[in-house]
Amino acid sequence: MIFCAVLAKIPERGGQQCKGFPRRELDSMEYKTEIKVRGYHADFYGHVNNARYLEFFEEDRWAHLEAKIDLKKWAKLGIVFLVVNINVNYRRAVPVGQTLKVGTSLEKIGNRSVVLKQEILLKETGDVAADALVTFVITDKSGKAVTMEGDVLQEIEKLR
């Protein structure tokens, strides 16, 4: 793995990527959140604790929802976003001092659920530190998941 990190920095190799360390272009997903990794984000080993990634992903989900959907209106109607599943792939350790960009895009709209794709990138290199698929449902006042149709579907499509 150390060889991969060194190889990626050699200009003659064109920033060649090594297996297991994907890289993305920053403009392929909307990145609303930038986070400077601080000491309180780190675990005993000096890198971001796995639970903190969930907080980073959540911060960017809220940024997207607030920017595109009238959440106050939805709250008055008793409509709630409820995460029901998160699958995270941890791609590389992130040490204290790094700056991260967190992005979110709409992956899939199902009958009663929605899947968002999220990524955390190292700002300096564009390397993917973690990615996740987050599934949520929208519940009404009764607590039941609503069908993705009509006004609800129109609002969710704003996340594209």
C-alpha cells in the first residue's frame, strides 16, 4: 500500500491509481460539505474513527435536503425522512489535518424508498476515502412509509 501512495505522486506515472484506491472527479457529484479533520474526529490510531464518517455523510445529506426541499413545510405536514439502511465502504484511512469534501447524489427512487449515493473525498487528491449507499423512507403522521408519487415524488426528484 505504501508503494501505491508513492506511485500516485510520481508525475511521470500520471498520478496512476492503484487497485483499491479509487479516485473521482470532483464535478461528477454535488459536494456541498467541506470538513477539516480535527483531533476530536480521530481514534487511537490518529485517523478518522469509522463512526465519524456517518456524521460526515449526515451533514451533507442535510445540506442537500435543506437546499432543495422545504423541510419546514414537510415538518408542519408531519412528513419525516427516516434512514432505514446505510452501507459504508471505508476505502482509506484519513489522518488528522486533511480536508474532506462530502458529496451526495440521488441513486434510485423506489416505490416506498429512496437511495442516495454519498462519497467522502480527500480534497487535495480526489481520492475516495469512503462511499455509502443510504436508503431512506418518508413517513407520514401515522409513521407509515408513503408511496413515492405525486407531490412527494416531485420533491424527491429535486435531489437529482
